[in-house]
Amino acid sequence: MVALRPDIVDRNGQLLATSVSTASIFAEPRNIVDPDEASELLNGVFPDLNASDLRAKLASKKAFAWIARHVTPRQQAEVHRLGIPGVGFWPESKRVYPNGRLAAHVLGATNIDGTGIAGIEKYLDTHGLDDLSRAGLNIERGDLKPVTLSLDLRVQHALQEELEKGLRKYKAAAAAGVVYDVNSGEVLALSSLPDFDPFNPADALDPARINRINVGVFEMGSTLKALTTAMALDSGKVGINSTFDTSTGVLRWGKQTIHEYHGTGRSLTVPEVFVHSSNIGSAKMALMVGVQGHQEFLRKMGMLDRLRTELPESAAPIVPSRWGELNTMTIAFGHGLAVAPLQAVMAVGALVNGGKLIRPTFLKRSTPEASEQAQQVVKPETSEALRYVMRLNAVKGSASRAAVPGYFVGGKTGTAEKVINGRYAHDRLFTTFMAIVPADAPKYLFLTVMDEPQGIPETFGQAAAAWNSGAVTGHVIERVAPMLLAPRFNPPMAPFPTMERLHAWGTQG
């Protein structure tokens, strides 16, 4: 018997992919007595087959030819009743996905021969299945242990459904999202829409259906200000109460001018730079660290190299070929560096989990296992500062639309203009929202991205991230957080002891 593929299950043992036994119809043309009659009879069972091609195939002198692959039991029985000499049945297996399109970009697909061609299915082949098959080993179904993914089917369903609602509501070209365990690096859910049917993956190569979380690279907008803030604080050159003059609302550098999106007309402290999403403040923070220090920090955070996971599909970031001070200034607020969103998730996860960079995984993994390969990238006190400012942003800033009661949410929005034909298009936005839950001791990070969302009457025509990606993230947290965490309706006592001693803003909300 042909070696079968192992089942794929979610972290709770729920079936995501399995193989079923099928039969395929083949012919031995040399043994076909009457090709005309045989082709006519077979066309009666398979009317979609091209009659002339079938007749030519049966009239050839070949030793073997496929007639139809993976036929139904009824079709097999009808061919059997025909009793055509030289026509036989070949036992095969076919991959099926009980949940339809759910988690399609993670699971991937197999081809008609049962070989993995994308996603985890391809990963399985590159990690042993193809070697066993080529060696001619007969592996029975029961000998293959299920492959357990990090995905949680419940979380995946909720994420995908809320993304579908958001895609329709905001008339976006695409939407994607992730739910990520910041302490283990496990991806609990990943969805990118539009997607494809893994059972019939004919449209999987459509550019509109790429996995925007792993394969797409985008300028992430103001969500990267989290990295800039952490870099500045961790360098020791900036303190939580350092101030930056943003009063003019513009920063001129050579021939270039940097503007504020929401200017305040005054100097801002570091938390205020974050909450007001100040481009000028972020640029000045990055300049204090310097170009070389900025590059070293981003490389340490995994932002300048291709991110490798179990999914074979990935993309390298787009990094400036010449990186000067102006590049550092614009990258500081999220323009001029394009990365896969999962890279940004990994980096921000490290900033809030105590400072440990953990490579994301789509296989089930414990926190101790993750800690063995974690790399300390920022000081624990820097991590506390990032949790603190992200919580402030949920209480006082643009993350308020995702501040679900009971879960002490923190977050950051990002709105970036897309680059079209080498120029920024003001009316084509890529919006992002990252949220951490709970902000005092984060366990999960939620990311939502929307590609070209439109302003609608409910958002007063606005299409910035807070109105769409932020709102969708809030709906996802409302549904998912109760599956993963018990709510706390009394805010934690002294959640950020060092920061609250140094800085006067409240985070309770």
C-alpha cells in the first residue's frame, strides 16, 4: 500500500487534515481490445473527459495510462460493472480538510499525487515523509502519529470570522490576523483573506490570496514605534521622562519634511510620544541612538533578515540599500522598512514578554521549550516600559477601541500609505493594530491588518487604523480572550511598579 500522510490536529487534538482511501482508474492500452468501444463506455461514466483524447490514449501502445484519479465509490462500481479488459483500479489516498478553508494558509495543500506543495503539508514532506516513500517503505495509517500544531481551532474560527466581517464592513482589498503566545512563540491562529480551499487549491497561487502574514512584506506604520521606543529606552540615552520638542509640527531634514499626523503643539515625554503617535518625537529618539545603533537593534530584533518558520513560504524584508540618518528617522515611525507582519509580531512579543526574542512556531511547544532557544534582547525594565506605554495607549490613546473590559488590554495602531509605482499613495492605506492581553503580564498578542480599507459613514469617512483594524481586533479579543483567560474586573494592583514610580500617568482606565 502507498504510504499515507499523518493526520494534522490542533493543540487540543481536533482534526485539521486527514487522508481517506480512494481508487483511481488506469488502463493498459496494449491490452485494450476495442479502443473505440472502451472510450465510449468510459465516457458514459466520466462525461467530463475529452472523448478524442481518451480514445487516443486507449489506442496507444503504452503500457500504462491514467484514466481518472480519485474517483467516487459509485464511479468505481460503474467501471467495475463495465468489465473492460485492460482497465483496472489503483488504491490511493486523498487528503481532506474537515474544516474547509479554515487555516488554509497554515495547512497548505497536497497535489494529486499526495505530495505536499504548500504550508505544513509541504513541511511534512521535507521532514521525512518523502524519504520514507522513496525508500519504498509500506507505512500503514496507524503507524503515523498525528502532527500536533500550535493552532487552536476555536481561536482560529473566531479570528477568521471577525476578519471576514471586517473585510466586508470596511470594503478592504484584504485582511489578515494572528493570535500569538508571547511566552512560547506559538501561533494559535493565523488567517489571511482572501484565502483558498486546500481540498481544491487551484486558486492558491492567485497573488491576491497570498499569506499576508508570512509572505507579504509591508511598511507597518506606527506599530514600529514600539521598537523605536524600546530601542531608545534600552540604549540608556533616553529615559521615560525625556522630552522631545514637537511644537512646530514639522521636522525638516535636508529637502525632506516630516509631519505630525496629530500634532500637539508642544514638547512630549516618551509615553506621550507613543500615545500621540508622534512622528517627530520618534524620529528624534532614533537619531539619539544613531544609524548604526538603529541597524544593530533592528537586526537583533529579527527585522532585517528573512523569518524562517515551519511554513516553507516566507519573504525577505525590504531594507534600504543606502541607510542614512533620514532612513533612520522614517523607519523610526514605520516608513522605509517593509517586513512580514509575523516578524513584527515576534519583535513586539519580545518587547513585552520580559525582553526575550522567541522564533514563532506553528507546532505545539511549551514555554520551557521556548525558553531554551530564547534570546534576551532588551532589559526587563525596558519590557515593563513598553507594556506600560501600550496600556496607556489603550486608556488614553488610539488603542481604546480594543480595550475590552476585564482583560487589561494594551495596544498600538499603525497606518501606512502603500507604495504604488515607487510613490506613496495617500488614498491606499495599509492599517495595523497590535494588542497585548493582559498588559501587566502579557500572554497573548493580537494582530490585525487591513489592506486598503475604506472610510464608511460609521467611521465618518476615516480609514486610519483605529477605525478598522483596531475595531476588528477588539471584536476578536471579545470572542477569543474568554477562551484563553479568566477576566479580571478589578484592575491589577501596581501593574507597572517601576514605571508608575517614575511617571505620573495612570493606566487603570
